[in-house]
Amino acid sequence: MLHYKLQIGCMVIVSLVFVLYFRERHEQKNVKRMRCFERLLIFSLLYFVLDIVTVYTVNHQDTVPVVLNNSLHLIYLWVIDRCLLDVFLYVATMLEVPITTKKWKRLAFLPHYIGSLVMLLAIPNIEYVKGTISYYSMGLSVIVCYLMVIYYLCLAYYVWKKYRNNLPKRSRVNFLICVPVFMGAIVIQMVVPDALITSLAITSIILVAYCAMENAASCELIQYHEEVIYAFADVIEGRDGSTGEHVKRTVAYVQIIVEALKENGIYEDQLDREYLDFLMRAAPMHDFGKIAVTDTVLQKPGRLTSDEYDVMKTHTVRGADMIKASLASLEEPGYITIAWQVARHHHERWDGLGYPDGLKGEEIPLCARVVAVADVFDAVSQDRCYRGAMSLDESFAIIEQGIGTQFDPLIARMFLQMRDKVEEVFYQFQEEM
């Protein structure tokens, strides 16, 4: 029984996570889930069962048939590699690695298939060696299993090093917490084969992934936060005669821009995952300050007078101040900074003739330069209380005319290059109205 205590303890912990996870999935059907984490849970439980069973069979060879013992060890070794594959797939998915491409499919799955075949062919020659703690298995099948473990750890390290900026800093810290336990358990198991502590490695990654990313409370909180922001932004936008869809369209255009910028390596040093997440959450708040502008100005059907326009321009400063005052104690500092910059500076111009601070060029925060293009395009392409909507050709022409004067040239040109995707979003919202 002494051989099984660690495995049983780890299996109980992961079983509890399994029950909680799938109960939450059933009760909270609207919460987004990651399929690779579900597979990892299932294979990890199978691993614990096989770990316990094979510990028994290898220490009772006098009563367990050789064929059964070998077969159980083959399945056990295969499941270990499968768990490591799913750990890699989970990490890769979190880091937004293009795992569906042929290159990554080969890197991820081909070694697993080859290793499985070699283990199958070599299993008849597996040996069971007596250690100081327990009997343990050795042979080509075990060596191949270890090689697969090393391979997937190296592959995971490679994608982490290359794509780690795609993960928010908070999530990065959470995952790094489990690295010493995970790596330590793997190394000790390889150096001391009869230690039987591989279960610690699997348990640590599952616990961290569930507590940090996959539990319903965290998922629901993120979604609830987004819904509240959109609801509040819709109310504000509705005051000036805009439809509530303005916010959603603007955010959709922002997403098209930042994804295109990132794919083309433009401003990639700034556009890490955390910055993008904060920007997508901050974009709906760009006109937050309109709540402080009177209906007389906000809903005026004709052209504003000079004084009225000065009042309208105050929505940038007021919005930024309100964001800092109302959200400072509730949100992360990085998000507050970006939301403040978007609200205050989305009407600045590349040539310095914008408001409220007359910033020019790259003095204007990147997030505000992106939102400026998306906001103007949506504003001119939709009906407003003071004018009718322009055609799509006219709306794109406005963006083109503003290159280098009103808009950041790189961002504006990238927006124009993505015209097909922009039009797709435009017509999609038109159909939903």
C-alpha cells in the first residue's frame, strides 16, 4: 500500500477537479471551455489508474501473467506520452500557437505516433528491475517514453519562449509557479526510476490550469465584466442617436486592425497578449465621457456651434477622468492605463491638430491611434442624428485621405488592406439590425 499513497492522493485531487470542471460545464453552458484541457483531465485520470495498477502488477510478477503485465505497461507508457502531448497542446493553445498548420501538426503529433509504434514493437523485451523502493520497468519502450517526455518538454519550452507574450502576465506567473514542481518530478523520476512520482508533475499542471484559467468563477467573471462594459457603453452611445451596435462594430474593427498589425510584425513589441486583451476591453469605453455631455449638444440634429463643439470635445477628458476615478480600485493598472489613453486620446490627430492635448505622431498612444481609425470609419458609415451614412467607398476614402494627417499611416493602410474583412463585419451587423 505504501507504493500507492502518492498516486492515490494525486488521483483524488484530479478527480475532484474533474467533477468540479464538468459540473460547472453542465451548469454554465455559456462559459467558453478548452477541449484540450478536457482531454488532459480524462487522460490524466486514466494515467493515475494505470499507474496504480502497474505498480501492483510489477511488484506481483509471480501472480500476474507476463502478457497482461506487458500490455498494461504498454498502455501506461502510451498514456504518459499522451498526457505530455495534451499538456503541450494546452500550453500551445493558451499561447495562440497556430497548431492547426501542417508544420505544427507534424511537430506535435508525428513523434507521438512514431514513439507509440516503437513502444508497441519493443514491449516484448521490457524488463522489470528491483529498486530500493519498488520494482520498475526498463527497456527500449521505457527509453522511448522518456525521450518523448523530453521532446515535448523541449517543444513546450520553445513555444513558451517564442509566444509567451501572447499570454497575459498574470497567467504567465500562474503557469511558472508549477514549473519547479513539474520539472522536478520529471527529472527525479528519470534519475530514480523507482521513485514513482510522475503523478506530481501531472497534478501540478492540472491544478494550476484549473485554478488560474479553467474554473467557472474565473471564466464567468471575465464574461460578466465584458457584458457589463458593453451594456454601459450601449447606454452612453444611445444618448447621441447612435445605435448600440456602434460599440460592437468599433471593437470588431479594432480587432481586425490589431490582428493584421501583429501578423505583419508592425508594432509587435507593444502588441503582446496582455496589451491586446486590455485594448479589446478598453475600446468599448472610448466615448465614456459622453455621459457628462448635455443632451442639447449630444442630440443636436445640425452642425454644432463653436461653443457647442468645445463642450463636445470635453467628453475625452471627462471620460478619462471618470475611468481613472471609478475603475482604479477594481481593475488592473495596465487596463486602467490603456482605457484612460483610449478615452482621452482617440480624437488626437497624427499631424497634431486633434484634441484634447494636441499630441502628434507616436506621441499619441498606440491604442488610441488604433481606436481612432475604427471609430471614424464606423461613425461616417452609419446614420447619425446630424447626417446620413456615407457609402462604403466614401467611408474608406475618408480613411485613405487621413493617412499621415489624421491617422497613423501604418494603421490606416493596414485597415485599408483588410477591406474584405471590414466589409464582412459591416454587412454582418447590417443583417442583424
